[in-house]
Amino acid sequence: MRRILVIGGAGYVGTVLTEHLLEQGYIVRCFDNFLYKNNHCISSFLRNKKYQFTYGDMCSPSDMSKVFDEVSDVVLLAGLVGDPITRKYPKQSRLINELGIENVIDIANGKGTKRFIFVSTCSNYGMLSSNEIADEEFSLNPLSDYARAKVKCEKYLMSLFGTTDFKCTILRFATAFGLSPRMRFDLTISEFTKELVIGNELTVFDANTWRPYCHVRDFARLIQIVLEAKETSVANQIFNAGGDDNNYTKKMIVDEISHYIPKAKIKFLERGSDPRNYKVNFGKVRKVLNFKPKYSVTDGIKELLIALESKVFQGIIEEKNMYGNYEIDYKNDF
Ligand SMILES: NC(=O)c1ccc[n+]([C@@H]2O[C@H](COP(=O)([O-])OP(=O)(O)OC[C@H]3O[C@@H](n4cnc5c(N)ncnc54)[C@H](O)[C@@H]3O)[C@@H](O)[C@H]2O)c1
């Protein structure tokens, strides 16, 4: 029976991954410090005998060294996630996204775990010209502290390839969408849909910039595939995680949403603060791991519309921080 340590398991991706792994019969040990007071997001798991929770900070050597007991594999999701929040908290971003991740890697090495999955981001590609599509060999051009830290951690892991007891796989995730026990309305598809359902005028900057998207449940399935794949297919490998059909411009996303909300008010402006523009090639993950997303962007918008229109997210305006990565109160002196 494999016991998967999910670091950052109380987050947007982590709670959906937990649900999926528990359904598939795995034991899940979640490690998290509830950076957004997101403790309520794990409450539904606590009755499951195959679920274990450890509260702690991944930057703390003593917190980290306690959680590896009987762990077979590690999925590292925790971090200060997103460009805006890392721009707002640069010091905390360095502590968590660089020193914290390195701390986890160093402590995990030597604990006898099999697989170590590090979740990185396609944001690492930064800005491409219109005829370019980034595969895993494409040069990296991180444009934010968030992506620069991911690139740094990828390089650190690559420098250790072949020297660690665990076999490492790096997954560069597309931008996520879809429902999760811990919602994030600071992500493009969810943010646009929410604003238009509420009836606000949506300002869209640089509508023709491209980015790839992927449903959180597809990410969960991909992580299971990596855990179960032949070692030779995944050890010391980097995969773009997503699907070619889910490369979208912002304009394409708002067009899809407007199809369901004909009275949507949208203002288009150029030269916003986020210059990212990248189309990504997902051929490697399809060919090597036979992974193709099941959910389209349209599927994601439809499920979100149903939830929003049913008023599932009460307090979405008054208690904004519950529903996204907007503010933290984080100190550490490790
Ligand atoms: N969501 C996306 O669109 C997206 C896209 C690309 C990559 N990713 C990557 O996927 C991973 C998960 O993202 P998410 O959307 O679930 O983010 P999230 O912010 O919802 O979840 C992160 C979790 O990590 C926890 N955490 C933060 N700092 C911690 C610390 N020091 N110690 C212990 N726990 C800590 C938080 O409490 C939270 O539960 C991240 O590594 C992110 O970079 C996400």
C-alpha cells in the first residue's frame, strides 16, 4: 500500500488530488500550514481512515523531518502561488518558494521514498512570439519572482538527478481551472466567469495573449499516472502538463463565457501588467504517458457557472481571501 505525502495538500490542486488518490485506494498524508486559513478545506477528509494530516511549515527542518515516516512517494505542491501574490510579498516568496522548497528536497533525500513529483509551471516560458510553441526543451524566460523561483528549484532538482534515492519528475502545469474544495478565483478562467456572473464589467488586458489551461481533475489523474508509470519513463524527466486543445487566448475564454451570459460587459485594454504569452506543446506527456486531458475549457466554465448561479460560494466578495491567493500573514524564523 503506497502512502503519498502531499505537501500543500490543503490547496486548490492538493484537495482535488487528495480526493482522487483516496478514491484510487492510496493512503494520503497531507502536510500544510493553511497559509490562507484554508483549514476548512480538508474537513471532509478527516473521517477517512486512509487520510492523515500533519500541520507544519515546509520551511522548518524540524516540521519536515517528522513527516516522512512510512512515506512511499512525495508530491510537492506547496508554495506561495501566483505572480500577483509573490509580487506583493517578495520576502515571503523567497522564503517559501526558494528556501522552503530546497529544504523539502534536502530532507526528502535519503528517506527511502520512491517517486518525488515537483509541480512547476508553464509560466517558466514567459513570452513567446506568435509562431512559437514551447516544448520541454524550449528556453525558459521567467518574468516574475514566482516563475524565477520555480526555474531555480527545477535547476536544483536537475543538479541532483541520479544522486538522490528518490526518482524525480518535474511537471510544468498549465494554468488550472475547475471546481475544488479550495477554490481560487484569482485564476483566469474562474476570475473571468465569476466577474461576469456577478454582473461586474470585466476588464481584459492583452486579449490576444495565449496560455494553456488544464482542469484540476486532469492534473490529479496525471499525478497518479506518474506515480504508477515505469521508472524509465518518468525518472529525471520534465513534462509539460496539459493538452494542446486547451491553449486559449483570453479573448477565446471571454467569448466562451459570453455565450452563456449574453449581457456580459467586457472592456478590452492593451499593455496590462502581465506580459506572459505562451502556447505550449503537450506532445511529450501524450506520447510517453498516454495522457490527454478529459476536460475542455468549456466543461470548466459550465461547471463553474452552475456552482456560481447556485450561490455555492457564499461570501465570495466579503471574504475574498477565502477564495484565492490574495493576502497572507506569514512569518518564520527557521
Ligand atoms: N493553480 C494553478 O493554476 C497552477 C498552475 C501552474 C502550477 N501550479 C502549481 O501547483 C501547485 C499547487 O497550486 P495551487 O493552485 O493548489 O495553490 P494553493 O495556493 O491553492 O495551494 C498551496 C498550498 O500550499 C500551502 N503552503 C504554502 N506555503 C506552505 C508552507 N511554507 N508550508 C506548508 N504548506 C504551505 C498552502 O497553505 C496551500 O494549501 C503549486 O506548486 C503551483 O505553483 C498551479
